[in-house]
Amino acid sequence: MNKNIFLILLALFVLTACGPAPSPYSQNYHTGTKGIELQFVGDSPPSEIYEGAFFPLAVLVTNEGATTLDGEVYKGEISYSFDSFYLTPNSPDVKREKTKIVLFGKSVRYPTGDFSLTSLPSFTVNSILGQRENPHTELFVSACYPYKTLFSDEVCIDTTSWTEDIRQTVCTAYPEVYDSQGGPVAVTEVRPEMHHVGQVVRPAFYITIENKGSGSVLAPVDKIENACEIQQDSETKKNWNRVRLSASLSNDPLNCVPEEIILHDQKGFTRCYLDEGGYGGSLNYLSTLVVDLDYVYMTSISKDISIVRSIIPGYGLSSDNKCEPWETEFNDKCIDNCDLCNQNSEYGFCGSVFKDGEYGCNCKEDECLSIIEGKKTNDVTYLNKNCIFGISLCSEGNFCCRKQ
Amino acid sequence: MAIKDKYQDYKNWNEKRIANSRYKSLQKEAYKADKSRLKHERAYHDSQSDGYHGGEEPSVSPHLLLFFAAIAIHIFLDVYLFNLRRDGGSIPLMLGAYIVLTLFAVLFVYKSGLSSETWTIAGISLAAFLLPFINKFVNANWVTAVLILVPVWGIYLMFNPGDSTFLAGFGKWYLIIVLILGVYALLTSSIVNSQMGALPASAPADVSSAVDVIKHFFIDNTKNLGTSILGLPGKIGSKINQTFSMSYFTGQVEQNEAEPLGVYLEDLRAAEPVFYENNTIIILANLRGKSFEGVINVNNYCFINSGNKRIANGKVIPFNPELFYDESRPIECVIEDNLKKGSYTVTLLSTFDFPTWGYVEYTFVDRETRLAYYSQGKDINYELSIPRKAITTYTNGPVSIGSNIRDLPIVMYPDSYQNFGVTVANIWPQGHMDTLKTLEVHVPEGIMLENCLPKTGTTSPGDNGYTIYTFKLETPKDTFSTELCEMKFVNSDNFLNGNLKVTKTFAIKADYRYSLEKTINIRVMDI
């Protein structure tokens, strides 16, 4: 008995799981919160590289939103920045080189969006200057692109509050929450308000939008073709973080205040209403609300590169030293250590003996030896103060002494 | 089992336990009574044999005798004759001495027969014999000094003085005094080290050197501490003066995976444990150096000072070795001056020219970008992958380089400037900077330094569009030197070049001559 019940349940489960295959024409491509996404490809750049080596820079650019960047009106740009102390680009004049983004959005032809492998200029790692063992530097790539989010949904024109019709209605106007519409900025809530004006209803919609992507909203522009170039202008930067919105209800344009929404904490609000006319009648009905969001967006990625020393240092001196071993540079001149100690006996190798008088590299070896021989040797403070014998304070063959 | 039976079992067990305990305590009392009786019998016997009357206790306790015997073996045999060595002929002799001591303790002092007390006594002797072997692993004079002052048998007897009241009192005070002196020695050494420089370097275990260490710790250190305390107000004053008149910037050292950069004197040791009058003194050491920039030229000196007075100069072979990349060379200090019997401190001094580099990365954004992210409620550091702070990283070596620690990003305001300061300071306590030859600041393209204090620098072109500013500063002996400039943009409108942010690295190079010192104690004996 139990076994039979189990088999019946299993059959029911399998049957309900099957359903009609989704038609590509019925699939909604206006979903998701992504637009243009960037990704470094494999080892370009590498995580670790030797000084003096060069590496290519390639970025996988994908358009995972619903808007197509055709390269003519809607065109994005990829730019990069690097630290010239560690890296040198191999292409000439790359200070302001930009690469265009031309990619299709999600559609029947590109169900998951379009992608391209973009090669940026290759770089050579500079030789490490100084004594640093393992410096790190960062490569930063960003993409700027104009984008649209198209929102469309049925809303209810609710006249029941006015007509007080007690019959069952087709629909009721209430706030709706939304997730995404195929772009990084999305309409997240629509709250309808029905205003009675004479015998008609003038609907208004309180619309909430939100930046749901991982990047930043820049300033909206009038000329889409120059959307990204204009962003570097200091005046334009003051208008960053704004989205332009336009809406219509059953092809009737709505008046939206504000038209340019400033995002606060990633969110923004506007109120769109019918300026004239209205909807009358005694029954509720569904109408289509279309909202267009226009904005310029920026997304970025970065990678840390570790630079490894590869070049064994040469035989040159690690420190600039123009002087001989018995000399020290003092006031840009090389002077004998004996004379140096005479002037400044604080140097470690000088010793207290120099405090007593005038020393110089005045003695030859036999003179020094004769001075030593005359000194008594039964005193523990044996060293003859008149001749410093045994350490190199003067050039070869000369000794630091005080002639009496 | 029935409850009644259980109770009966417990009762039997408990009664048995009480009976055993009573039996043991009766045995102890009997033993004590026997001991006392024997003592009195002996006293009576002694008084009968040698005319001594009164039955008084023997004047010297056996424990005290044992203590004196143990101390005699420790001081005269182990310390004085064999210098706490355990090699060659010293092993059988010391072993024999401690066996004799053990037998004396077992048979005449404790009379413990084959009891556990005998094993304890044997263990004490074994520990006394084995402990000096520690010198083979820990080669330090202070260890030897501890072994001299804290003998194993002596300590055991002080804690277990038996019937000797003298030993009990003496032991208690001796241990307290040794503890106080030990703490005092540690404290004075650490204070003196921070003020004055390095401790005497470790030498082969040598009793006379250990005695000198004790003298050094308690007498010389106190003198030095006194000097440094008296000199503190002056040093603090000069440091305060310098700090108020000059900023002090810090950085962090780069952690090297392998050996750190710089020059090091290692493994300083005397060629012989003791030297003799009119003989050549030879000190050995290893000179190790590492640099990524080429050869390090080192000049080596050695000498003997007595206080501030130079009493002997030696020569180092080789005097002027070159250390390439990552190299270690043995060096030898030879002092041929005739030294009289006594204890001396030999100093090895190495001077070398060395560069220390510091690097700091600044990220710049313009004001509008900063405001735009702020108005979006976004963290610009996270969004643009900018570190929170710019901290200078300097390479290993005897000198540190520091710069302003800033919050990043640096916002570019038109017609304004930022301060850019660099501090060079000595960080090795065992050496000092003889001369700070040059301070170079490599400034990236688009930025310039102006109105520098205290010295104006000269400029020269560097690689990749950099400009090198070279300064000649005063050499910081015990403190630091700082150079402070105004950092301005050559053309702030074009600086970002269309980028949201720009990261620029500043490189700082301090080129200096450094003197590194290490000392070792030696002893010269008469022939």
C-alpha cells in the first residue's frame, strides 16, 4: 500500500516537472543588474613578474545587460592607469589611449550578452631602483559607458475609490517591488497614486530607482556620443551620481519631477504624473507604464603585481664613494682619516688620542718605529701617542703621527 | 552486596587505616627517641674519652661539614682549577670528587643507607657534575657567572640545612642577596644598553671572564648607568629641541625573505680562552654583508679602550674587504701591543658606505571625484582600490627613512600645496652614522618640491621623467635629521591626464658612512 502511494507521488512529481520549453521569443532579456563587466584574462597581467620582463595586458569585456553599445551613438571606453615608477608601456603615447567598447546587449541573438577580448598595450617592468627586494604595484582598468534601463509593466488604473463600484474589479492599484531590468541601475519600486480631477482619474507614480551594480553612476549627458569624454570635465563631475528618467503611461508622456534623479546612498526617487487629461470610466483597467533610465556608468578592476628581482648587481660600489679606503668624504672632498680625526675626533675609529694635538700623515714607517722604540714598555698604556701604528689612517707607506 | 555488609567492609577498612597511621607515627617517635639516645650516648662517650664534660653537642654540624666540602670542591676544583670545563682530564677528576662527596653524605651525614634519600643525594651530585655542560650549548659569560654563584650542592644544603642553624640563616640571606643582585644586573644592563650601546659579546666559557662579567654588571654598569642618568637631561633636552624645531616622520621596514640588508659583525670570539703577557692577541669574527646595489666596501679597525682612553690599536686582516651581493668573510683582529696582566675589552669597528632606500606611494584624485563618491555614499578607497594610508617602506639597514603618513587619496586642490617631509634616523644601537653624505628624493613627473628646509636641494633629471632632489643634511648622530618641503603640482589641470586617480611613487635614498661596533672581553695572564 505504501509502495503504491509512493509510486503515485513520484509520477505526479515527474509530470509536473515537465512543462513547455521556453520560447526564445517569450524570454525576458531585461533582467539582471549587470552592464559591462571587466575581467583580467589569465596571466595578463601576471601576479608575479621579474624586473625587466614584459607582459601583455588583456581584458575580457562582457556586456551582460540589455543595452547594446553600437560604437556610434552608444560607445564605451576602457582606460587604465599604472605607476610609471615600476611599469613602462610599450606603445608610444599611451597616456590618454582609450579603447572603445562595442558589444551587443542581451537579446535573442545574444541570450547571455556579448563579449570581446580586448588587448591593451603591453608593459615592461622597470628595473627596481634601489634596495627594495620585492615591490608591489597595481594595474587599474576602468570602463566608462552610457547605458539605458528600460522598465515596462502593467499598472492598474484604479477608479473604485471614486466610483465606489462594489463589483469585482479587474485589478487593484498597489505598490509593486521589482528586482532588475537588465542594467546596473534598476527601478525597484512603483507606488501608484490615483488623483481625482473632476470626473477623471489622473494617476501618479512614485518611482524608486537604485544603483544595484558594482560600479558608479557618473553624470548624464546630452550628447551620448561624447558621454565618457565629458566626464573628465570638472563641471561635469559635479553632476555625477545622477540618472535621467522619462516615463509614459499608455504612450501618454508623464511629467516627472525631478527628471534628473540624484542618488543618495545608491537610491533615488521621483514622482511621475499625468499633467492633463485623465482616465474616466466606471471600471478599473490595466495600462502599461514604461520608464526609461538614461545614465553613464563606470566599472573598474585592479590587479596587484609583485615584482621580483632578477638582476644580480654589478661590481660597482653599492654606495657612491669617490675616496680611498683610508679617506673619508668631508665637505665634498676626500681627506685622510688622520686629518679627519684631527678635525673631528668623534668618528669611531679615531679614538681619544687625537684630542691631544696636531696629527698628520707626516711619518714614514721607520720614523714611526723609532718613536715606538723610545717608549717604555712596562706600562700597560703602551701605545705611543705620537704615532698611530697599526691602523690605516693614511695612504700606504705613511703613518698618522705627531712630530715633536 | 547488602548495605549492612558494605558498611561492615568500610568500617574494617577505616579501622585498618587508622591503625596503620598510628603505627607509623609510633615508629617515627621511636626513631626520634633512638636518635636522641644515640646522640646522648655519643656525647657521654666523647666526654669520657677526651675529658670533655657536660655532654654538649658537637661544635660542627655534619651538614655544615658537607656544605664546606661541597663548596670547596666547587670553588677550588671545579671553578678555579678546571674553569667549569668538562673535557679531557677534568671529567674523571670531577666525577671522582662528586662520588666521594656523595659517599660522605650518604655514610656520614644522612646515613640513609639504601633509602630514597640516597637517590636524592646521588641526583644532586649528578646535577652538579652535569650542569657545566650547558656551556657547550649556551656560550655566554653570564651563564658561567650564574653557575659560579649558584652551586647545586650549596643551594640544596641551604634549603635542607639539617641541624645547622648557621646554614639555615646563611642560606636564606645568600639566596635573597643573589636574587636581588641578579635583578639589579638585568635592569642596569638593559638601561645601560639602551643608552650606551652593546653588551660585551659572548665569549667561550671562561671563569675569569665570568668574574669580569660580574664586576662589569655590578660595578661598571653602575658607573655607566650613573653617567647615562646624569647625561639624560642633556640628551632629552637636545631631542626635545630637535623635535620642536624639526618634524619627525616614521616609516616601516621592508620585511626581507632572506637575510636582511646591511653589514653585520657576527660570531665574535677570541682565538684562545686566555692570553698571556707579551703574546699576540687574536680576535676572530665573521663579517657579513648584503646589498642589492653592488659591492660594499668595509674598513675594519680594532682597538682596546679603557674607559674613554685608547690603550692599544690592532690591525684587522683583511682591513678593507669588499662584500659582494650577499657574502660573508672571516676577519681577524691582531693586537701586537704588549698588554699586561688584566682584563680588557677589545672593540671591533667596521665602517662602510651604505644606502638605505625608502619608498612611498601617493594616490591623487581631484576634488570633484572625491565629492562625487562622497555624495554617493561610496567608499572611494574601496571603489578605486586605493590604500587607506601612505606609509613609507624603507629597506633594511642601520638607518630608517620616514615620511609623512597620509590618509589617501590625496585630494588635489588648486593653488595649494602639500607638505612633504623626510626623516633619517639611526636605528642600530650597536653603531652610529659617521656622515650622512647625501639625501636624494626622486620626485615623479608633474610634481615639484619647493621652499625646502633646512637645506635647499639641487636638482638633476632621473629616469622615466623623474626629478632627483639632492640635499646635504647635518649628520644625525644620536637623533635624527629631517628635510621638509612644499610639494606642488607643475600643472594640476593636466596631472590626472583624464584618469580618475593617479598613483605616483616617491623614492628616497640616504647615502651614509656607518660605523658598526662590537666588543669582546679578554683576559691576559702572566706567564
